[in-house]
Amino acid sequence: MNKKQFMDLPDGIKEEWWGFHWLEHVTAIPAPLALVTGYKENGLANGTMQSWFCFSSVKHFYCIFGSVNKYTHMYEIASGKRQLVINFPDRACLENCMATVKNNSYEIDELSASGLHYHDGSNVKAPVVEECFLNLECEVEWEKELFEGSDHVALCVRIVWESLRLGISNY
């Protein structure tokens, strides 16, 4: 097998795609997609599609997001309200969850605008998306800048409640 080594950006690849470094796309294979939800400062629901995360379990169950931009609604919610829900969509609702990307606005309820239904969590004040088969209610444990002065942080949340729809057939 013939491989090329790249110290710099390969020819024909854009420096950034949708604000992401090209290596983020190359190394994110495969990763689950989840809709992270919370309430913005104005009380309206926010949805952020995320795939850069992993889980760990020592004493409690944790999710670590590898890179959260400080200039997003997700970061505003995580640093302010400190409660969110990680919602895992199946094929039946993935398109509606993805619609939150185009419905991204401070002035609208992004979940309702995307055709999703939700209710407050059992243990957190954040939207649980009813169409998603798995919902993890979370409280923020800590955040750490990727480097001093970075616009991005690594974010750790502790799962405090989970709900799973049984009889799932639309993974």
C-alpha cells in the first residue's frame, strides 16, 4: 500500500471546512452523532450536533467533549447553566436533529423549529428530545482550555440520569 506523508495541508484540500481544521475530518472516523441540548439565556431551546466526544467510567459515568468553541450556544449553556442533555438520534429523527444546524439562532427555539418535541429532564433543567432513543442528562464537572488563550475548551460532564427507549429498530 502506498501512503503519502503530510507535514502540511495536502494539495486540493481546503484549510478549513465549516470552521474545522482539515485533520479533524480525517481523524473523526467513525464517531456517533448526538444532539446536545440546553436552554439559552433567553430561555429558548438550543440544539448542537456533536461527534467529538468519548465516555469514561470511574465512580461515575462521564462524557468528555474534546473541543467546544467558546463562542457557541453550547458553551454558553455549559458554562452558565451547567446542565445539558446528550440525545442520540436514530435514522427516523436524524434529519430533524441535523436541521438544528440551519435553525441556529439565538432568537428561536431551535428544537421546535426543526420539528422536534421535548420536555425537561428528570434531574436537569434541559430539553430531553422525545424522538431520540437515548437521552443522557448531564451536569458540567469541569472545562479546560485546549491551550492558554484558546477559543476552545475540553468539557467534561457527569451523566446524572439516562433514559433509553426499548424495542429500537431504527439505528
